[in-house]
Amino acid sequence: MRIRVLGAGAGGGFPQWNCNCGQCQGLRSGSLKGRARTQSSIAVSGDGDHWVLFNASPDIRAQFENFPALHPRDGIRDSRVKAIILIDSQIDHATGLLMLRESSQPLDIYCSDMVRQDLSTGFPVFSILAHYCGVRHHAIPLDGSPFSIPGIDTLRFYSHALKSKAPPYSPHRHDPHEGDNIGVVVECLTSGKKLYYAPGLGCIEPSVEQAMQSADCLLVDGTFWQEDEMARVGISQKRAAEMGHLPQSGEGGMLSVLARYPAARKILIHINNTNPILDEASPERQRLDALGVEVAFDGMDLTF
Ligand code: MLT
Ligand code: MN
Ligand code: ZN
């Protein structure tokens, strides 16, 4: 199985267009040692030729251009992306669908019923796309039972609902439903290896523990270092928990969670521009290095 990180940033990316925080400013001026990151998405393939896209970021056009395996090859119009799995209906994960409207086929989109509802009401991308390429929606099981995707022969998928948050625009933002947000295990049938992908993880439930225990590679929520990080920088009073993200530091934080599992690679993804781990010279980043926890970057390639 091949995994390509298309975008390792959270909503807004790094640097964010209107952000003058120390990190965004430091990256622009060159005083911060680090890399720019586009918004949250990965691509996964069993054969290196047919790809599944996880999330469709607003930065999708540049992400595809920067990854030759996704360039068209067969005929005048072609996509190497055979299906799209949506983890949730957040703006940073769904807006890129509009950029795929030129597709010569309806988009095959695998997501929960709650995500389908959000993308047909609060942010009616599916309804809009009906006037362009169209959407074929495939409901995915949330009980951990396996599902497969036609044309993606060597990968098998398992998903479970997560306690996180529906987007601010969702008609049920303050009324959580099963499937507002999911985690996905991808199993490679040729190597037997497993990836666990959960870029928005607010709470470590039994289904999460089980997925983490089984996976060879963890690509999990790296949004915030601290619960009140946005307030500390003076950006917003919103806390990590309120946004459905588990911070890395502190008791019960993501670093203490990751320490419990045997995965060969433990990688943080969906990193907000305020997170000090983006600064490669920061003490927080050095702590990750010492723990063997990696920070995803745009263009990161993994093979399992
Ligand atoms: C989130 O996951 O909380 C988002 O990155 C928020 C957003 O896209 O605005
Ligand atoms: Mn997000
Ligand atoms: Zn910033």
C-alpha cells in the first residue's frame, strides 16, 4: 500500500491567509524553521495506479499537480482517483469536491449518511455537483464491518464513528449524531499491513483503541498542542475539545495515547498553524523526536 500526504495542515493551512501569529509570520519571513502546509487530505493506493482520495481539500488542484501519480494518463480526460472517502463534512475536507466538477464521470463518494446530509443541506455541494459531473453516494458501514471499493482490488476498509463535531454550518452542529466524523482503517491485502487515519479525533473510545492497536501506521489528529492554544495566541476562545480535537500535550493527551500502541510509524496530521510542532526548532518538536512521533508534511510518502 502506498500513502501520499497531499495536505498535512488543518483548516486554513500554514501559513493562513489572514494570520499574523508568530508562526505564520515567522514562516513568511523565513525566521521559522519549517514548511508550508496545505489543507487536510491524503491519497492511498494498493497498486500505485488506482487511488482513493481521503477528503477533498480547497487546495486540491495544487496537491494533484504536485503528485505525478495523480496526473491523467488514459485518454483526453482521465482521473487516477477512483473513489473519494470523506471523514467529515468540514470545509477543509469537502470544498475540493467543487474543484473536481469537470470530471467526466460522476464522483464516487463514500461517506456517512450525516455527511451526505450536511453536503446536501448546510453546504449543498452534492446538489451543486448534480449540475456538473454528478455524485454517486455510497453509504459506508460504521460498525467496523469491512467494505471494499470496486476497482481498488487490494485494499479493504473499515470505519467507525468518532465523538467529534459536525461543522459550524451543519443543521445539527449542537446535536451530535453518529457519523458526523469517522476514523478509517485501510488494510492492504497484499502486505497485510494496516493504516489508521483519523485527522479529527476528540476522544479515545474503545473502537479507536482497537484500531490503534491493530495498525502499523497511525495518521492521527495533530491539530493542537494545547487545549487553549488559540486563546493563548489571542486568536479565539475556542478550545480544542469544543472543536473535536484532542491536544497532544498534557495528561491523557495524544502523546500519552500514542505511547500505548505498537505501530511502526506514529504520525501527526491535520496540524493547525498555531501548533508549535510546526517549528522544527521548538522544544515541543524535539519532544516528539525523542518519542519517535513524526509530523506529516505535504508530499510525505509512506509504503506499507
Ligand atoms: C477543524 O477540523 O476543526 C477545521 O480545520 C476547522 C475548519 O476547517 O475551519
Ligand atoms: Mn479540519
Ligand atoms: Zn497563524
